[in-house]
Amino acid sequence: MPDGNSNGALAAIQRQIQWNRLIAVVEEQAQTMIRTAFSTTVREAGDLSAGIFDLQGRMLAQAVTGTPGHVNSMMESVGHFLAKFPVETMQPGDHYITNDPWLGTGHLHDLTVVTPAFHKGRIVGLFANTAHVIDVGGLGMGPEGRSVFEEGMYIPIVKCFDRGRANETFFDFIRAGSRTPVELEGDVYSLCACNDAGAKRLVEMLDEFRLDGLDALAAYIFDSSLRATLAEIERLPRGTYRAEIRSDGYEAPVTLKAAMTVHPDHIEVDYAGTSGLSGRGINVPAAYTRAYACFGIKCVVAPEIPNNWASLAPFRMVIPEGCILNAPRPFAVSVRHIVGQLLPDLMMGCLHQAVPDRVVAEGSSALWNPPLRGGAQVSGGEAVLPDFEIITFNSGGTGARRGKDGLDGTAFPSGVRTMPVEATENVAPVIFWKKELRPDSAGIGRTRGGFGQIMEIGTKGEQEFAVNAIFDRVANPPRGRDGGGDGAPGWVGLTDGETLRSKGYQVIPKGKRLLLLLPGGGGMGDPAGRDPALTERDRADGLVTR
């Protein structure tokens, strides 16, 4: 078998085989987390990321399972770990952890773990992962905080395992600071096991291919990915393209503006004119901005090229200080996804002017994931229900595609799975009385948008409970493109018709239920050009009633 330095066609084929094996390694890494996680956000929704990095902290490969906000932010975070714990200080069995929003993936509910991988006594790579956990104390996941210090436990980059031994002081702190201590501790062990699984498979891979390390393979991956990405950029028409999009915001509506300039060898996005910082937790750290903006560009410009350090390098961001997309420490950032997940739609608004056939219409974008709370922490001494803290992930419709309708109740751009109601009801005393597609919510067009959902939520015994509303696209519905209609706006209220705020902590009174109407996606093209058979199909399914 040729060694790692072989030249020629056979060596190129072998590098491709090694690349495919590396993808299998990181996918098993991610699946280990899903199968061992305690939080439903991880095991049911897949709100996580997993990847392998070289010793300079550059991402080589990511698991297919994972969200852009986690994967692309985590790509930057490994460098912060190395700044505190250089490679030469790492030992087998070490695991490092943080939830620092500016060193990790944007808010305190995301735990990021980095683990060195050793082969024949020598460090050869780094595995990293991120997972969204249910609770880290503080106000809980919601927009109410006025600084990050109110939003939960703040974990700097520390060792949670030292040469295979648990840091008991660390675990004492996190257990004491969470409403769900068992789940939180279990998730940390899950994240560490996830990286250990990746490291084990990497050693097997290196032995099988008789490799001493990853340097040669990394060079092949980075060179191939960069050349392919630059070739795709070269195909784009030169120019500067501008777009803007509005979010409902918290204190006031938020406007996101972008000027995207296509250069011969890179794409630069300038966010000048974007709204300023909020006094509440909807601000976005810069790494999260880069994560979702790069994802939006990549979906259009180079969707078939693997996502790694080199393929993302040509996408550059200019994010002015003081704007909501560049929140400094210690601004509140708990629900940064409310604004950040609109960025792919903003990027497509720019790219629609350059390559209109490749983009989709606007979708519901930001997840509708209501954090629910009950028991004594809501009702005090009158509580009948046991204490619970839960979050469930749900989505409205995606925007219409050029040749196909949008997807119904599907998370884009986050890519997380919709959580089964049975999984949530199994771990908390809540009942989902209704969860169905929302008729007439899709934007009309030659291809229509995806339909949103209707959700009706109560508790066992119809007791009072609280929702920390973190919803958007209520005042600013998804827009259609090229003559397509807008999707239906979202709505938050009670089943008796009372309207609730789309953001903030609110108590659902005893005997009443929460009602959520999720937005539909925007349509694409002139509705007069739609195939009548498709409209009739939707009408027969009860999805179009008008």
C-alpha cells in the first residue's frame, strides 16, 4: 500500500478514500452524542455540531449532523481553546469546556468541548463539539436579560477532565447552578464521550492507512476545497449587491442591511446601516453572525464543496462596532438566533441580484422553540405540578424554491429536527393538544412557500405555566420573490383569542392553553403561472381553503 507521501493518481484516489473515512469518523462522533445525551434538545432535535481540527485549530471536517450556527462558530472557538491551553500542554484524557458566548457559539446554553487525539504517544488532532443544553441557570433561555450575567452560568475555558479524571469542583458548580442538574452533568459526559469516540476511530484510521498524522491529508483537503470555492466565486458576476431585512426586535423593530461585493478571489459583506445594539438578549456575537452569513452564501455559491476552514476562508465580513450583529461582552445574547438566523435570507437577498435562479424566497427562518416552565418556580406555594424546565424545537415553512414548493414545518437555516411531542410529554407534565400544518399560511406563487404549523399547548390538569416567548416573523412575515406572495405572519396567544407578546416571560393562567401560529414561507414567481393541479392538491389536502 502506498504511504501518505505517494504521488500520482493512486495517491489522489487514496486521499479521497481517507477523506471519506474522516467524514465517517466525525459522523460517528456526532451520533455518539445523540445516543448518549440527556437533553431532548440534543437527542431529539439534533441541536449540536461535531468536527475534527488540525493542531492549528483549523476545521478539517464536520459531521453531517449539526447546525451552521454551531459548526461555523465552533470553527473559530477552537483557536480560543488553544490560546489558553497550547497543544504542547495537552495530555491524553484531557477535555476542555466553555460556554462563553464570545469564545464559543454565541450564548450560554451552548456547551463546547475540545479534546486532543493521540496516536502512538503523539498528539495528532483535536476533536470539538457543541450542544445546546436545557438549562444553565439564571433567567433561563429568553430575551429578558439585560446583560449576559443574568442569563445563566458563565463557564470560562477550563478542564472538565484532567488525564481522564473528572474535575469534581467543576461538576459541583454546574450541578448547583442549574434547574436540571442531572441532565446538565449527563450532557457534559456525553460531549466528552462523543470526542473520545472520534479520537478512537481516528487512531484506527491512521493505523489502517499507515499514517503518522493528519498533516498531508489536511493539506489535500484545504487545497482542494479552496481551489474549488475560488472557481465558483470566479463564475459570479462582479459587483456590489445590497439588501435589507426587518426583524420584529424587542424594544423596537430591527433592520439588517448588507452590501455584498463579489471580488475575483473572495466575497465581502459589509453590514453598515444595520440597527444598533438592543438592551435585551437578542444581540448577536460576531462569530454567530459570520457563521450564518457564511452558510447563506455557501448554500448559493458553493453548496457541493465540503464545509471546512479553507472553503469558508474566502467569505469575509465587515461588521461595524455598535451594531446588533457585533455584540460586545457583556451584552445579553441568550436568543441571538432570533436575529442571526435571518442572515441567510439577507445573503440571498443580495445574491438574488447576481444569480436569481439559485436563491429561495424568504422563510420563517428563526426557530419557534418555546421554553416552558412550571411548578413552584412559577406558582410558588400554590404549585400542583412538579418543577419542570423544557424547550421544544419547531419551525414554520421555508421559502419557495425556483422549481419546487417550499418545505412545510422545516427548520432552515438551522437544520435541526422537529421534536416529537411524545418526547417532550415524556419528560415534562405538558400536553400538546394540537400540532398540525397551518392552512393558508404559505405564500402564493408559481411555486408556493412551505406551510407553517399550529400548536396548542397546555399542562396536565390544566395548571398554570410560563412561556419565555422567543418568536419572530410576527410583525414582519417572510417575503416572496419575483412576484410571489408573502408567507403568513406568526401569532402568539391563548386559545381564547387573547394575544400575547412575541417575546418575553409570560404566565399562561390555569385552565388556559398557549396557541402558536407559526409563519409560512414566501412564494416564488407569478401565482398565475402555478400548475392548477398543484393548487387542487393543496385544496384537497385542506391546506388551501380560500
